[in-house]
Amino acid sequence: MDNRKRPFEAVSTFNDTYKTPEKRGSVVRRLQDSDYMQWGVEETCQYLRREDLGEWEDKFREQKIRGVTLQYLKDADLEKMGIECLGDRLHILHSLGKLWQIEGGLNKVFNDPIHGHVELHPLLIKIMDTPQFQRLRNLKQLGGTYFVFPGASHNRFEHSIGVGYLAGRLAQALQTRQPELNISCRDILCVQIAGLCHDLGHGPFSHMFDGQFIPKARPGITWKHETASLAMFDYLVNDNKLKSVMKQHGLVLPEDLDFIKEQIAGPLDANAAKGKKWQYKGRPKDKSFLYEIVANKRNGIDVDKWDYFARDCHHLGIQNNFDYRRFLKFARVCEVDGQKHICTRDKEVGNLYDMFHTRNCLHRRAYQHKVSNIIETMITEAFLKADKHIQIEGSGGKKFTLSTAIDDMEAYTKLTDGVFEQILNSSSEELAEARQILRNIVCRRLYKCVGQTQAEEPISVTQEMILSWEANLAETVPLSGAQDVSLKPEDFVVSVIYMDYGMKEKNPINNVRFYCKDNLTTAIKICKNQVSKLLPEQFAEQLIRVYCKKTDPKSLEAAKKRFVQWCMNMNFSKPQDGDIIAPELTPLKASWSDNNEGEDGEGGSSTHVNYAHVNGEKKARTQLFK
């Protein structure tokens, strides 16, 4: 009986060792599954205790079994060692097999248009072959942008595969380059799973759903797609009974499940983590750099961006100026302020500025395209009108609407971009208004953009403020005279767009650390003025766009003139085409009279454009002066 109690006591001792190695003077090294070939007898016995096999550790000690011999152990060898019960021998062999099973076995190969032939671990394939992951095939990566860019038809499915693959590439590069980091195959597998599952929570038309629809449909809640990703991941694992499969491939639960979810959305209990030096449960502080691979909260340089830069540029037909393969060559982990962070070579600082510039270009040219934005606004309006009339069956047979499906993952699994066609092709009278909006999109009867402007300083915009602006636009009467067109507040749509380098007004490169060729371990900071004088002075801006729902020429012309007058009243910047759409108004504002806004250099020349009416048409007279 004493012998039977020993495993429990040994496991308790091992857990203490695993969490706080300094409590036992005889063993101070943390076990790493990837290092099993270097294990001595004591490390091998520690592994046995972890696997509830501590009762056999004396027999392994007697035979001086080390890690290098583990793969050669057969059933007959265990029998010779005195382990007589077949069940015990099979249990030992199964547990030992986890050490090399985690490395993959028969991986599956995908031919990806961006990364070429992508090889994935069998556990990743198990996750992919679930309804919760396959749902991503029916979620457009770029939402409404597909209605503007014909090639942007790719989905969250292939993006997620790419992120999982790149997460493994970066983790493996660090493991190979710096063995002292003790990155285990188990660590790499968890990082890959996090990359694969990071977007499970996206709704129809991706960011439109959590950025526009949910805030308007349920203004009382704070909800992000990352929140749903965690819930969907839990549902995926439980619904498909993957915990046993994960254990077979060497994962330790629930520790590794926590680690995977923390990589996606940060600390699982932010309130409990406040004030603590280390906020994460999945991995200790000396593995802090692993949290920067999938979703880098420190500076935004992560494999998620690497994939969508390359994939979106490919499908949009836009040049990608950033090559992640070069970053992989120079990535190293250095200690910064007591924590380990992923750093890169000092000479790569210019390439990182290019990376964030590429991000800004993608937003400006595609993600925030004025037609893409208004299409997503129209889809949001249609979804709001259809919300309570769409019924989705969830757990226990309970019915959910479009906006409440996020509360039940069984219902949410059924919610994809297909809801667009469901409304469009319906014959229900209740969906008539929503159906008409979507038909207008399909037939290209879109709201028209009347202009874009900026405030002198960023404004903290609320939904109430936007409604008041729409009312002001309807009430505005141009100083040039009253208009005979009636426009109501509901005829205008005001959209506020934020452009930045990923960290609002901050320069993300200030949070990146670099190392030099002559010193690979010391992390340094490189300031912007050490790089180039041609880099941006500001890293964020706020754009205010106004659309008009009435599209007949007379209403549109009146809306444009009201917009120019509204910009004057609000002291906003002059619209780019202000001199064209309202030449009688723009000279009335003194600050708008200088078209060059102080851009002239000493001794340089500038161009001034005057508009005049000649034979009933507006003609531009260009004056060049020194």
C-alpha cells in the first residue's frame, strides 16, 4: 500500500518543482519536453512523476535510463526491468511516446498562394476539420471591400492557416537560433494553435460586425471578436472532444489551453492580473517573448500582420513593401527591463517603418476606401432592420437573433456571410426594408460621398455627436443663398475614420528594441531622428466623411454645398474638391484662401488656382509666382 501512495506524493513534489524549482536544491532545471534527448536519469524520473508513473522511477534509476535511450525502449525491455503487468508497460510506452509524437508524425501539406507549400501538424488538422473552424471559409477577410476590389474574395479560413504556419516558423527560428531559450516542441505547437484559432470569433463581414453592427444593435455591451474567439475555441475543443487528442500529442491541460487563449486575447482575468509582475498563467515570465508572436500587444509586429499584409496585397493588387522572411532571419530574443522580448537587427529599423507604412497604405487605399465603407454602412443598416426577424437555433433549441447569437457559440457557428443572401433572397414581408437595402448594393445604387474633411485637433467622437452633426448638415444653409432642396438629418451619414500606425498617436517603433552585430544580447532603442528626416511627424489622423442617401443630381449638389458650408462653420479643413463644388463659398473663409498652406520653400515657386465663370462654365486660371 505504501508503494501505491508514492505516485501521488511524487506528483505533488514534482508540481512544486515545476512551478518553483528553487524549493528543491537537487533539481533546479525546468523540464522541457523538446530537450528529452539531453535528459539525465533525474529528469527522466521527473517526467515519469508528471505522467503519474512515479511508482516505476526506482526501476528506471536502477537501469540508469536517460533521455537518449527512451525512444529505444520496447515492451520486452520494460518486462526485463521487472514491470510485469502488460497494462503498466503499455501505459509507460504511451506516455513516453508523447515526447516525440508532439513533433508531428505525418504532417499534412497545403499549397498556399502566399507561403507556398505549408506543412501542418496533425493536431492542427484535427482542429481545422471541425465545423467551428470550417465556418471561416464563409467569412470574407475584407468584408465589404470585396464589392470594390474584385480580387479580394479570400476568407478568414486561409488567413488563419497562414498565421498558424508563420507562428510556427517564427517560434522554430528562435528555437534554432537560441537553444538557451528552452523553447519546447510543446511551446511551438501551442503557438501554432493560437495562430490558427485567433480569428474564430469573427462575425459576418469580419470587422464590420464587431466595429459597426454590434455597437449599434447592442450599445450597452463591450464586445470584440477576440472575446468570441476564446468562447468559440472552448466550444470547438469541447464539442469535438479534442482534449484527449491534445493530451495524446503531448499538451498539458489546462495549462496549455490557458496559454493558447492568452496569446489570442491577453490575460484571461485582467482584474486579477492587475498589480502582478507577471499577468499570464500559461507560461512563466522567462517565456514572455512567446506572447509576442501571434498578437503582439507591445508594438504590433506579429505574424497576424505578416500574413494579412502579404495575402491582402496579393488579392487587392497592391504592392507589399514588407518581407517577413527577412525579419525571420534577424529575429532574436533579448532581455529588456527584466523581460525577454523579440528584437531585430539595428539595420532593420527602416524596413519596420516600411511595414507600418504598408499598413497605413492598405487602410487608406482599401480597408477605408470610401465606397467600401459606405457599402458596409448599408449592410449594417440592413442587418439592424433584419436583426430581430432572423432566428438562429442555438444550444438547447433556444432561438437567437443576429445580435444575440454572440451569446451562444452553437448559434454563432451558424452565423456567416451567408446571412446576406438569406435576407436578399427572402420573401418575408418583415425583411422587406432590409432586402431593399441589399438589393440597392447589388444593383450599385449606393449612397454618395459628398466630401471628406478633418478637424484641427482630434475629436473624441460619440454616437450622439454624430447624430447632432447629421442634424446640423440638414439645417445648414449655404451663405451664397437658400437652396430649394429639402434634406433631412436621416439623409446624411457621417463616418469618422481613424488612420494610424497601429498604436493610435504613438510611434510603434519606440516600443521595438534592436541589437547590433557586435553585441547580440544587448537591446537598444533607436529614435526616429536617428533613422531619417523623411519619416512622418505624426502617426495618427482622424478623417470625417459625409455621405448622402439621396442620389439625384439636384439633391447631391445641394448636399455638397451644405457640406462645404458645414466645414466652414465647424472650422474643419477645406475639402479637396471644395473649390470645384462650391467656388462661391470657399473664398469666404480666410484660412482657406491659401491653397498651399505654407508649403512653399524659400526661393521656391508655388501654384495658385483661381476659379472664374467663363461662358457659364467654371474655368481654372493658374498663376505661377516666385
